[in-house]
Amino acid sequence: MKERKVNTDRVSAVLVLIFSGIFLWQLRYVHSPLDVIFPRTILIGMMALSILLFVRSFLRKPDPESIKNLFGAENRGKVLMGILGTLLWLLLIPYMGFATTSVVALIAFSIALGKGSDRTPKRLLSTVIVASVIVFLIYCFFSEFMEVQLPKGVLF
């Protein structure tokens, strides 16, 4: 019997499309039109990108090694660290605030998931600057442009 290869792009696209559709459908229960703008925009964007990924999955052959490499012995620790780091980030946001927690998390992820040879003082300084600028831009976009209240903590 011939082994059937699973196209992970196609499966991911279908799952994201289904979940986005469910969440978009749930927005009908939100009564304020202003409260729906941001989630609807994100969900429609996710649906559009998942449709593009689905179409692309027919144009490219699946790489059977990609999923094996992701969960292989050498990357298992990084995947686990990423999951635990994200959970820790989410748990600390209410106490330290979005901006502070996000800068620290981006720096920690960049250092932990990067190569050991990239840990020079110059690289670390550039990591701190880039993480700070990214979080600043996200913070300004959401708080000023979208008028979304981001969690404030003891530091910021």
C-alpha cells in the first residue's frame, strides 16, 4: 500500500479557515459595532491568508522533512521553550504590562532561539533596540490608532 503524504500547508490552511469562520460567526453576539472592527479585520485577514496558503499548497510539493525537522530531537527543546515562554509572557502581562513584558519576551526569545555565535555584545544591543522598536510601534498602533487599551503594569 502506498504511503500518503500529508500536505501540512493545506491542513493548516483548512484549520485556520474553519477556526476563523467560527470566531467570525461568534462576533454576531457582540452588540457594539466599534468592538467588532478590530477582531473582524484580523479574522478576515487570517481567512484571506489561509485561502492563499490553501491555493499555494496545490502549486508546491509538500516537504516531508519539514514537520520531522520541527519535532526532531534537536528542535524539541526549542519548541517546548517557545510554548512555555509564550505561556509565561501571557501570565506576566497583567502584572508587568504589555510593553515591558513584550520587550523582555522578544529579547529572551531572540537570544534563546538564536545561534550561540550570534551572542556578541553588538548583536545583543541590536536585539534590544529592534525588540524595543517593534513593541513601541505595536503599542502606538493599538493604543493611538486603534484606541485599544493595552494592559498596563507596575513598570509601564
